[in-house]
Amino acid sequence: MSTEPLRRVLVTGGAGYIGSHIVLTLLLTRRYKVISIDNHHNSYPESLKRVQEIARDALPSGYSEKDYETTQVDAISADLTVGDQIRGVFEKYGKGGVWGVIHVAAYKAVGESSEIPLAYYSNNVSATILLSQIMHEFDCTRMVYSSSATVYGTPPVIPIPETTPLKADSVYGRTKVMCEMILQDLCHAEPEKWRVISLRYFNPAGAHPSGRIGEDPRGRPGNLLPLLSQMAIGRVKDVELKVFGNDFPTPDGTCVRDYLHVMDLSAGHLLAMDALVDASHPAFQNLPDRAKYKAYNLGKGRGQSVFNIVDAMRKASGVNFKTRVIGRRLGDVPDLTADPSLAERELGFHAAQDLETMCRDLWNWQTQNPEGYATPQPPSSPPGAPVQDWVNVQSSMSDTTPSSTVVEDADDGAVDIKDIDHEHVSSCGSDGQRDL
């Protein structure tokens, strides 16, 4: 292991679906000491307990005390909108004690954002300003920001390049645009201090292949794949899934979205952190001015229709999902597919895992955890037991009652879910599967 001191990295929203997978990816490098801030609005403390267990299981035989330290997360319950709580976290480590921040935490339900816009602007935008102010106060000026494909609104070109104008259609999307603009302005104001990379997520899916951590939203799932998995396991007892329109200008008439494995997404954050180390990194070359700010799309560059998603989940789970096509919803965008070539070229990013793997890993998580993080777990294996290595793939350095399901507008730091979750009629044959 390197003799260099561990870099402290703070992950906001570290106990959430995406945050917990990012934290795990950082731990597995054994190069970081991770701090998590989360108020558990839509997450569970149990997730980080399991993350630490996975990291300990991955330790090699003869691991050092320093190695073991990297498997321990400083998990802090705090609210990003409360300045005293956030300042207290930074005071614990002192000026310069936190090397960088991965800012994931945000409210994310697109539909809800239009109903309570002030709450979204306060939680997403004001909290980002407050966090940035306190970071500056404590000489922490490196950030990876979790943005969203919702910033593009209805894009004029598919696949979507980063040069596409930012014209978000939702309050949630506009909060992401505002935060990007604020962080870019900050980099312009102090180009010798600040380095920020914004990652515009498309549609994260799947789970860590161990099945120990995964997506477990509080309340009804707002995303299509976890909803299907909870329907298949019996946790959500709906008898059918409604598809909002099958007359879009797409191959099968349903909306198309770009899904990527959550572990590939997490590896993208590790690559972004690597880029923040040195201002000479390709990410900060050929910029229009001295400001060290860059935005990247994280997606596969291949769209999947609602029909594709339901069929893939049918194959993974063995469940024939009943579907019913209803009318379109206002604002639904036919196709949101990323052009990830800039991230591939400059960061070395590659979303390698296919849709079959995403669904397999999601179903593995769901079957091992039918009640999510409330499901009891067996004891973890001793340190040094073999686990799948996801770190070196990309790092440049080594309550419901029976009813029909309507997927609510939501986001995982990804796309407007109202556009994703149009159920499709899967061609279910007599292939040994069971009906929902």
C-alpha cells in the first residue's frame, strides 16, 4: 500500500443508494478516509454498516492498520441546510483536514418539486451555497458535484452532448442548473483555488454484485426498476404497471432512457476525484478560461425503452409483469440518451455493464433483502475473503394496497422519471415464469 497519507473525502448523502455505492468504491481503493453526512431523509444508516463490512471482507491477508482504517466510515448524521451542523463536521478535522467533497445529497422527485418548489430550492440550492461557503472557510476547494440529465430538458440532439443548452423543464432540474452555475461562478472567481467537476447522471440502476447494498427508498419506489423488483418480490402488491404512451417516435413507441450500472457510475466519481488531484489533468485542459470547472455526462450512450426494461426485469426475476398502456403525460420526452464520449476520452470512463447485469444484480439484492435494509443479515466473512474487485476497472490510479402502478416522478440524480417509467407490454411466453 502507498505510504502517502489518506485523503479525507466527505460524501454528502453517503447513506443513500448512489452515495453508499460511491463510498464503497472509495473504500476499496484503500486511498481514502471517507466521511459521510446524511440526514436519512431517504436512506438508512444500515447501508454504511454493510459498506464497511464489504470493504473489510476485501482486505488482503496481512493487511496493515492503515488498510483497516480505510474500511471505516466516519458516518455523521447532519442536515446540510443547518450551517452549525456542517461547520461542526469541518471543525472536527480542522482547516485543510478535508481534501475534497462529493456532493450527492439532494431532494430528487421531479413531480414533487413542482408542488413544493421552495423546499427544493432551499434544500438543493441554498444547501449547496452553504456547503461551498464552509468548504472555502476550511480550505477545502475540490468538489465532485452530482448533477443530472434533467438539466437538458427536451434536448434538440440525441445522443446528448455536454454542449447542449441547459433548459431544465422541472423545478428539480432547475435546481441542478442553478447549482452548476453557482459552482462554475465560484471557479471563475477563484481559479487558483477551486476545482469542480459536475457529473450529469443519466439513469443509475442495479446494485453491488454482493447483494449486500442496493436501492431501498423510503416509501413507494419512484424509479421503474426498483418498483418492478419490489412488485416481483411481493413488497409492492400492485397487480399491473401502467405505461404512459406507446406512440412516441421511438422503435417500440415507448420512451427511451440511458441506463448505467450504479457501480460504473460510482467508478466515474473515482475518476473525477483523480482528476481533481492535478490542475494539469486533461479535464482542465483546453478550457475557455482559467476557471477549472468541467461537466461530464455519465451514461452508456445506449438507450433502452420501457418495453426493454420490463422485459429485462422479467427475464431476471422470472415474473410476468402485467402491463396496461394509457395515454401520454404532459412533458414526457421521447428520448434521453447520453453522449458519454467526453468522459470516456478525458476521464477514462466506461459504462461496461449491460442491462442484463443491472437487472441480475438488482434482483440479487432484492431476493437477499426482500424488506430492504430491514432484512436481517448473516455475519460478514472474515477480512481477506475474496470479493469482486470493482475499483480497478476504471480508476486511473490503480404500504400499498392492490392497484395499478403509476410510477411517480422522481430522480436518482438521474433523469426525469416521469419520462422513464412508462410501462410496456412485455412479450411473456410460457417459459417457466410466474405471473405477478
